[in-house]
Amino acid sequence: MTITTESDLKGMQRAGQVVAETLRALRAAIRPGVTPAELDALAGQVFERHGAQSAPRMTYQAPVNVFISVNDDIVHGLPTRRPLATGDVVSLDVTPFVHGYIADAAVTVAVPPASPVVMRLIDCAEAAFHAGMGAATAGRPVHAIGQAVEMEVKRRGFTVLRDLFGHGVGRAIHEEPNVPNYYRPQDRKKLHEGLVIAVEPMVSTGRSHRVRTRRDGWTLSTTDGGLAAHFEHTVMITKEKPLILTA
């Protein structure tokens, strides 16, 4: 999607506000003993207040309002009834459809108290996102984002999960272009003004950059048991700093 009208910008911002409110509500509810299923129900209540629907449910028949991935699960986790415990790493991925527009964002939080390595992992995912934003300006190649993300992750001693990409978003969940989280010079596409993309570093404490699908057919996890963190926002490309639509 490329935003060219004030109406489209307002529509994406409205969807982004629903994402932000949902993430705030979920973060505030995380504590030992709460279940991901309960968090999913809470997200559904926020969606209902805004007339929003789950885009993964609409598009892929996902049996969830939002994806919630725990510990070595990275993305697309199906909310379970297993209570969260202290030290768990919880990734919240929120993607509503709001009056014709789709916005997408994710954050990873730890159930306190958490170990120093968990906190460094979570900080790494967010720092990698901001590093990618520094390269995301109109006229630059898409691969500049991945190069910046990968450099930041390596600098902090963690691993980029290369099998999973960011993507275009707006009218559908997954649109062109793909936005890798590592340097791929063969990707020659250029960023242009108004382009809407989801930039989403996914990083691990493990050594493998590969992922696997669990038996539920949805949840993607690390292959070596490494803990995973995911940080994402939907942004609009400009000539200068990108406009974050989901904050």
C-alpha cells in the first residue's frame, strides 16, 4: 500500500491506534498466572469496542484474535491455557482490520522477574527496529533496513531469525515488498514516499537462524530452543524519518 490521500492516512492511523491500545491493554495484564487465552479474549474486547476484526482470522481463518508466542516460540503462537510463569518471554502480535485498513505491530515483554539475558534480548529486538528505521527513507534500497537490523543484532550478540521477514501492509496483511531482517543485496527494490511497511526484527538467544512449525500448524519456533523476541511497527516511508503508524 502507498498512502497518497489524507483519507488513507487517517484510515491507517485509526487502525494503528487500535493496535496501540490493544498492546497497552495486553502489556498491563501480563503477570504470573494469567493465560495467553485470557489475553486473547481481552484483545477481542478492545477490537469489539472499535468495530475491528482480527485480520489473521479474516484472511487465514486463524483461531485467534491476536497471536501470542512464549519463550522459544517466535510468531503466530496460538494462545493456550497454560498460565504464564515468572521469567517467561511473551511476544504479542496484534493485527486488526479496521474499516478497510490493516495495521500490524508486536512487542515482547517478560513476566517479572526476568533474567538479565532476557532483558537484553528484548532490548536488542527494539534497538534493531530503530536501527532499521534509520535506514528506511525514500530512495534507499529495501535491503538497507535489513543490513542495519543485522548489524545491530550482531553487535549485541544475538541471532537474526532469517526465515521470517517484514512486509508491506495496509489493504492486506502481507503485501509487497518483503523486508528481510538481514542484508540481501540482490533485493534491489527501492523505498518510496507513502509506502507502508511492517518492519519487524525477530531475534534469538540461540545460534540457529532457522525456524520450525509446531504441530498446531501455526506456531513458529526456534530450531535450537533459543528464546525469541519480536518487535514491530507499521510505518509510512517519507523523505526523512518514517512515520510510525502504530505507536
